[in-house]
Amino acid sequence: MEVAVRVRGVTKTYAERAARVTALEGVDLDLHKGELLFLMGPSGSGKTTLLSIMGCILRATSGSLQVAGQEITGLSERELPRVRLSHIGFVFQAFNLFPTLTAVENVEVALELKGIRGALARRQALSLLEQVHLDDKASAFPADLSGGQKQRVALARALAGNPEILLADEPTAALDSHTGRSVLELMRQLAHDHNRAVAVVTHDSRIADLGDRVVRIEDGTISSVRNLRQPEPALVHSIPLSHSDLQTTTARPL
Amino acid sequence: MPPLARRNLFHDKIRLAVTLTGITFAVVLVVVELGLFLGFTTTTSGLIDHSQADLWVASRHIPYIEQGALFSERKLYQVRATPGVASAEKYIARFANWKRPDGGHESVQVVGFNTDQTMGGPWNIVSGSVADLKTPDAILVDDLYWKKLGITHLGQVFEMNGYRARVVGTTHGIRSFTTSPYIFTTFKNAQNYTNLREDQTQFILVRSQPGVSLQQLQSNLESRVHDVDILTTAQFSSMTRFYWMFTTGAGVAVLLAALLGLVVGIVVVTQTIYATTMDHLREYGTLKAIGAPNSYVYRVILQQAGMSAVLGYALGITVSLFVVHGAQQGGASILLPWPMAVLIFGLTLLMCTIAAAVSINKVTQLDPAMVFKG
């Protein structure tokens, strides 16, 4: 699968007065198109820091980052918003919707940033809300929406302009398990059906089965990577064994 | 464009009311102070600006019109003999003592001119005429000062410096910058009212012949008529305004008050726009996180400032119109010409833009990573 985001040897250190905190150390990670990747780990492990670096919101202290084939490391601060705008959609834990705008207007803001305005923006915004099954709430303000509905609006906003990468930071933390699962199912669909690279930071192990890969981060390093979509080793069907078989001293091929 | 700026501005109605009150106060204060300044400066040189003369002959080193010393009327003939002079007339503008019917006294400024021509005469005459001044003891007084001088009707007779003065007409809107109202009369009457000898005058008003350069005529007069100052109307007007406005400090005080109004407006609007920005900081952080350039965020803030300016100005100028109208019924002269109204709108926009600068600085430094903090 094509690599959408490539992280190599990324380290992030925060220095405040005499104290130095290493949030990430030597992290290597590829995020592929068409996959739903979970970043899991305990609080303070560096998950959100890694997501922020992948999303070009934070700069790594060292290492390299490629987004959509473009080397990001050497870009100036002024150029990073353009990269985010062109390639990445974000979903936040606290939804971060604009409370004084309706659902469709929230999506239109993101479209406007990408140069889409007026009637076209309105049509696309409604279409995106339809994709997340929220077209009947287009005129509602965030205060009138449930948590799950707000997150769907946020998702629609993140999809504005059809970015190839979607990054979500704890998108289900403020939702009940059922609602959270449905949101993640939607994100999986966005990954698989639209060949999008989707990375989700979460500490909820109950929804891990929805992902294609689970990357576990602890103390700023990747401790394990589990590929949930690789074929399992072939099942051993029950073979009737005779007493003589049981007495075999050499291993028999399966 | 989604109406983010407008919605954010109107979201908190109380804060919006505070913002608009601050701007309205600033606008009214600036209008009143600048209007007073304009009114004052216009009033101080009113006699000069409406004289219809091209040049003034005055005593040496005269600082302003009220300080003109007396000189011999023989200079009138020297002036008339100067090439380029079409006409020249004697003119007086001197203080005198007015006796009211109730026995009280008021200081007045007697303006004496040649009633057979137009230079130096009154303007905005609403009753009577300049021709009526040719009758004995005739005077014209502005209706603004009738009450102050105890005038109740036309034809009423008063005493000035022991001489009779009969009110034959009125003007409207001729204000005196000093507290002494103008009393228009013939030059001869003015000599009596102000204790001038027959061979004395205070000024000579000069009109140039058509096509003659004023500078050239001024130079001609300076070479022929000695021991006097020859000033163009514009020069004399500006000298008199400058003296009253800046040498006395009156104008400076008024301008400082106008500046204070602007400062107050900036402080109030800065505080409210900043508070609004802080309330919506997370939204600005989100905008930056999803890729909005700083210019987009600035535009939202500036739109809020702009809308506040327009609304506040509309309220402020409405209140100001009432204040100006009310002042004109009273003794104060507050002027609000349309160019000044346009200027004040520009100042209001500037004020709100400056106020937005603090907020813009804040969002410039905003780290988009803050959106990841729950």
C-alpha cells in the first residue's frame, strides 16, 4: 500500500528552563493509504505528540517526516499550514466546532480555506454531511447536537477538500461506547472505501478490533506493532489420531 | 464566507453593547471637541473671512484682529493712490460699553464700515438691511445676543458710551468668539461709540482691481504705506485663528480633549475585542490547526473590528447630530461639516483597527497544537 505519511527517526524534546522532557525518541512509522491505524498507549506516552508531528502541527526536534511524498523537515513555519490544508484533515477530541455557526457552515469554513466558496461550497458541505449521515442536521448549531452528531460534523469538516490523510485525536473520548464505535466504523469506511490514510489516537482497547494496525507507544517509543489484517496462521483442523500416532517421536508435518 | 466574524460579534450581546457604547462615546467626544475647535477657529476670524476684502491694512505687528491699534486716516488716501487698488475703506472693530434696560452693562464689539459699499458689512441679515443703517443711530445685532443685551423688539433704543443706538435689524449666526457681541453700524457711528477721533481708523479694507496679483499689490502697498502691516485676508485670518487657538492654548485644550476621546475609544474597544478573542481562542486555534493562514484569522478579527466601527459610528454620529443641534440653539458653536464627519468615520475605523492589533498579536502567537489539549 502507498505510504501517505513516513516518519523516520523522529525525536521530540521539550526544553523548559533546566528541565528537558523527551516526548518521542527515534520513532519510525509509516501510515498507508487505505488503512485505519490506531495509536495506543498510556497517557503521556507520546501518542498525541506523534500525531501532531505527523499532522505538521508540531515540529520534530530531529528526524524526518514525509507527507504525501513531500519532505516536511526543511519547510518553514509559514509553509506548514499549506501542507495541512492540502493533505490532512483533523478530528479533535473536543470536536472544536465553531459554536456560532451551523453544521453546514462549520464545514463551509473548511471548504473556504481550500478556495471553495458560495453555492459550490454549500453543495459540497451538504454532500459531506450526507456522507456522515447528518444531512438532516445541516441547519443545527453545535449546541443542539449530541456528542456523536458533533463528531460527525467534525468528521465532515475534516473531509472538506477530500484530503488523503485523516488524523483523529481521541475522537471517541467524549462519546459513549456505542456512539464511539459507530464513529470509528465510519472512519474505517472512509479509510477502506476511499483509500484514505487514517490514524486515530485512542486509549480505548475495546475498539482496537476495528483497526488495521495497532501501534503501541510507551515512554515515547513504539513498543509494539500489531497488524490485525494479516492472515492468521492456517487453523489446524482436528486430525483423528490413533494411539500409534501419539507414540510418534518425530514431529509430523501439518 | 461563513459569517464567523458577525456571529462571534453578536454572540455576546452585553459585550457588544459595551463595545458600541465605548465607540459611541469616543465618536461623540471627538465630534464635539473637533466641532468646537472648528467652530472656535471659524468664529475667531469671522469678521475677516466675511469682509469681502482682499487685503487688510492694520497697525504694525498686529497679532489678531481684536488688538488693532489706531492710526491716521490719511493712510487711506495713500492706499487709494496705490496702483492696483480698486477700492479702500476705513473699518473699525472695537470694544464698547452697552447699557441694558435694567441698568446692567455688557461689553460689545462695535463694527463700523462704509454702508455705501459691501466690504466689512454684516452677513446673514434676517430682518432690516444695510441701507437701514444709514438712518440715525442705527445698529444691527445678531438675534443670538438679543437676550444678553436686553433687546426685545426692533426699533428699541439703547445707550453705548453715552450715545444712542437704535436696533434696526438682526442677523443670524454671527457669533463673536469673545463674549462681546458684534454691533454693526456706520463708520461714523462707530467712531462715536468707541471714542475714536474723526481722523483715526483702526483698519483699512482693500479690494484689488481685477487681474491684479495680490502678492504684487501687497508689495506695492508695503512700499507706499509705511508703519502699518499689509496682510491678505487669508494671512490675517490665519494669524487671528492661530493666536486664539494656539497662543492662548484654547485650541490645544480642545484638540487634547478630542485626542482623549480617541484614546478612551481605543482602550474600550481593545478590551472588548480582546475579551471576545480570548473567548474564541480555541476556534482560532482550530482554524490554524486545520490550515488557515494567519491572514484568514486576522481577517475575522478585523471584520469584527470593522463591524463594531460602523455600528458604533452610526450610533455616535446620530447622538452627535442631536448634540450639535442643541449646542447651536445655545451659545456654543459646534460645527459638523460633512468632510469632518467622513474624517471621524476614518478615525473610528482606525481606532478599532488599532484596538484589534492586540488581539491579532495574540492569535499570531497562538500555537495550533493547543487544540489537542482537551
